Amino acid sequence: MKTKIILDCDPGHDDMMAIMLAASSDELEILGITTVAGNQTGDKTFENARRVLTLIERKDIPLARGADKPIIRELITAPQIHGTSGLDGAELPGPDAPYLDCHAVDFIIDTVKTSPEKVTLVPTGPLTNIGLALIKAPEIKKNIKEIVLMGGAVYDSNMTPGAEFNIFVDPEAAREVFLCGLPVTMVGLDVTNKSLMSFAQAEEISGWGGKISSVVGPLMRFFAQANLDYFGINGAPIHDALTVATLINPAVVEFENYFVDVETRGELTRGQTVADVYGVTGKKPNCRVAMRVNNRLFMSIMMDAVKKLDARLAGAV
Ligand code: RIB
Ligand code: CA
């Protein structure tokens, strides 16, 4: 039985890799893709999702645009990492993929309500759409299997010394999600900053000469260079694809169960995912937190996915 997912994303180089990995997997059924403002403005992340679906020839996947800003705060984007377009580094095809007129929040609500099996929500951007869906229609929780999100960290950060970007951008939405009572899996920077594609691997992919690899290689090289320049990280941390990979092969990470809350009022700590690693609060864990990654396994999953999409578009499978 395939795992039914809705991927909520802000493409974004690593969101693109998450879409590709999910689309290549026999284990997952993508019920839809929704977009949110984050890495770039809402119009750009939406257009990028359309471009990616056009590139991989999956215009059949339902697509809906979501929030252009966080629930109460002003939008903060990440052009220093993803560029002006949000997917700088290679030319993607025109945004030809069709899309639904409804808002992403309503798509999530309607799709979850009507699914014959429980749905797994996979957010890889700020949690605005997910938080709003849970606020607008809390009854959908009974048909959500789990929420497997890219965001946060226990011991790492990338936006302030205490916070990760997705949670920092919309901490109120994030708190709604972490405290909603559903099983939450947090794939945070503790593992994703170690899920690196090397410059050499990006060059190897570029050399494959396929329709997908010819775009993925240069995009990953751009993403790796931006992370090296900005954080000193020597490679492309494919945060969002690792999150999807945990649904395909759970051996790719190891989890710990913690109670996690989200700071929404701190001046220095806005958006920090505060994990009770020693159980000092006495609160029951609400979150499976990925704390160790098998990057060799993850990279083999990722490289195989690109090869599979190359072959599929070449008519080989
Ligand atoms: O902090 C990394 C996360 O923020 C990733 O999901 C990246 O795409 C951005 O959304
Ligand atoms: Ca993202």
C-alpha cells in the first residue's frame, strides 16, 4: 500500500529535490503539491513548483498555491541561498503545469477529508498552510496519519543562533503544528546539515547528460556554493529530500522521542524548537526527532532517484 502524501513546499533547490524524490518513489502516492512563501515570495515558489512539475513531466499532480506570508508576521525570504528566482543555477522549462484555482489550505482540507486512507502531510517550508488548515478545519486531524516536516533543530541553527529558517519564518504556525496532538516527525538541521551532496557528486550528476540530471547537477552546484559561501558548509544540504527519504527508507535516519515546543515570543529565540532531551518538563513526547543520519544511504537513494527520472523521461521505464 503506497503512503499517500501531500507535499507542502517553498521551492527552493532542496524542495525541488524533495518533489523529484517523491515523484520517483514506488512507495509514495502524491495526492498533491501545495506551495507557500518562504525561500522566495509566494509567486516565485509557486512558479518554481510549476516549472519542476513541467520538467519531470508530472503535470498530472494537483498543484495549489498557498500563503504569501506568515500568519501574523512579515515574510522573510532566503535569496542568499536560493537566488533571486528561488531556483537559480540552471534554466528550467516554462511554468506550464496546470494548477487548481482553490487555495492550498482548502486543497489540503478537502483532500484529507475525502481520502479513503489516512494522509501523511510533508511540509518542507514555513508551516503557514498546515497551521491554517488545522485552525480552519481541526476535524481533518482524524484522517491525517502523521506530519513529517523539515524544520527546526535540537542543537543546530541557520537563521539565528537559535532557530532554523522554516520555523523562524512562521513560529505561530509551527507551534500550532507541534502542539496539534498528531504524531509529528521533525527532520531538522541536526541531520539535514549532514545530508550533504558534495561538489563532486553534483559534477558527476551533471555528466550523466539526462534531461533531469542536466538540470539537477548545476542546481546542486549553485546550492552547494551558496551554502559554502554563507555557512561554510562544504556541500549541498538537501534538507527537504532527506525528509521525504525518511518515508521511503526509515533506515536513513535514527529518531529520538522528545517533547518539543516552539518559542514565539523571544527576541533572541524566536522560532527555536525547544526539545526536552532530558524529560525535565515531565511532558509526554509529542515528536519523533531525527538525530542521526546515514548520509551514504541517503545519497544512494537520491542519486538513484535522479537516474530513475532520467530513464523515465528517456522512455526507458
Ligand atoms: O532551513 C532549511 C529549510 O528552509 C529548507 O526547507 C529550505 O528549503 C528552506 O525552506
Ligand atoms: Ca524548503
